[in-house]
Amino acid sequence: MPETIRGQVIIVTGASAGIGDATARLLASQGAHLVLVARRTERLVALKKELQDQNPPGRGETTRPPVLLIPADITSEADRQRIVHETLDTFQRIDALVNNAGYGQRGPIEIVSLEAIRANFEVNLFGLIGLTQLVAPVMRTQGKGRIINVSSVAGRIARPYSSIYDATKHALEAISDGLRGELSAFGIKVVLIEPGLILTEFMQAADQMSASLWTNPGPYAPVLQHLNKNQARARRIAAQPEVIARLILRGLTDRKPRLRYVAPFHAKIFLALKWMLPDRVFDSLVKRVLDVKPTQDGS
């Protein structure tokens, strides 16, 4: 039998859209006490109202499961401190942390600025580590807790023109594996979630973050234009964010959670091929799937 999360205090970062939004809705339906973190206050407010309208009190309860909103930027040390302090002030405990906040920086490594690369690592890795460092002592004192890190299938498969984002997820995989061993003695479980293509605002946000590249792509112009056109094809195999929300719930409730949960099915296929095929063959397969065309100089 899976464990229940009813009454558990769970922090969800990146809760205002996509996987975070879907996760908040699912966890609220299970009676969790949610702490929702994101930068967009208006979206958090709207989500809280929907959750409270849709989730009545459980049997024997007189109030709806509480929802605490904390508008915050996880790259800010002061905001990270505030997330933990406000959660403890309100609930006096933290049972789980779902590290979901993140975005993708696209483009050729040659022309993406180091500033943009560092910014992607700040959100996807360093902000996540900083918040985890604050939550871990609380869980250690409690003698239990779960940390769910939302990685990506890209954490194990690097792709041309997405390798900066992929590198942040590769690093997250290593951090999570190390952290799992360090915290297991204190009753804290660390779980990785590895989504494939999911229908969220992620692609649009990645395009916005990379917009400056498209104005002056240099020798990469033909291939970048071609890749942009192929996004519509990629969306045809993408799954809904609720698929990943269900994996996160499993990571929170399975008595002996897996180290990694992967979905949808195409992500499992790619990981299996990565394991079975020689590197050169797999690299060629990735290029064919992405339909990467040569640049003007033939490289």
C-alpha cells in the first residue's frame, strides 16, 4: 500500500504553470498542505482559489487543506530563506520538497553568452541546491522527508543546440545521486523525475530566453530556422503535464520509491537506446530525430 500525503506539508517550486501547476492540483486533491512557490504572484493567487474551491475538507475535517503562497525567486538567497521561514512559521514542519522550477536556454554553445549560461545554471541547479540545503536540516531533525528533483530525460541525453539546458540537468542527476547517499541515514529519500517532451509553456519560455540569438545567429542561421520549424512535430508526441504530476505523486507515496521515474513512453525508448547503442550511432540517431541540417559552410 502506498503512503498517504494527506496532511503532509509539501513545498512545490515553479508552481505557477506546467508541471508545477499540475502537481499542485494533484497533491491538493490528495489532502496535502501545500506551499506554492513561483515568481508570478497573480498566477499563484488564481491557483490557490481554484484549489480551495475544488478540494473540500476530508472526512472528519472542518477546513479545506491549507495552501500557502510564497512569491519568490529561488536564485535569491533572501527569498530561499523566506520560503523556509514562512513554511515553518505556518506549519512547523516540512515533509517534502518538490524542486520543479527551471527553464531551458537554447542555442549553439559558440554564440550563447557566458552570462546566459550562468543564469540557466543559477535557476536549474544552484537555486535548487540552495533551497535543498535549507530544507535538509529540517527534515533531518524530523527524522524523515522526501526531496523530489524534477530533472529531464535530457539529464542523461545531451542534444545539439540544447546542451546548455541539458548540462544543468546532467549536473542535477549527479547532485541527486550524491545527495541520496548522504541523506539516507537520516530517513530522507531523494527521487529524480525524468520527463520527456511535455506540453507546457517550456518551449515558448526557452524561445523567449534565447530570442537574442535569433537576431544574429551567424553561420547557424539555417539550422536554427529548421529546428524551430520542427517544434510542431515534437509537440505531436508530447504528453500532458498531468503525466509527470502522477510520477511525482508516486515519488512521494511509494514506500520504497525508485531512484528515477521516467515518462512518457518515448522518453523510456530513448534512454533504452542510449544504453544499448554505441555513442556514435546514438549521436547519429539524435541528429536524425531532431532533423538537424548542415550549416551553410557544410559543417
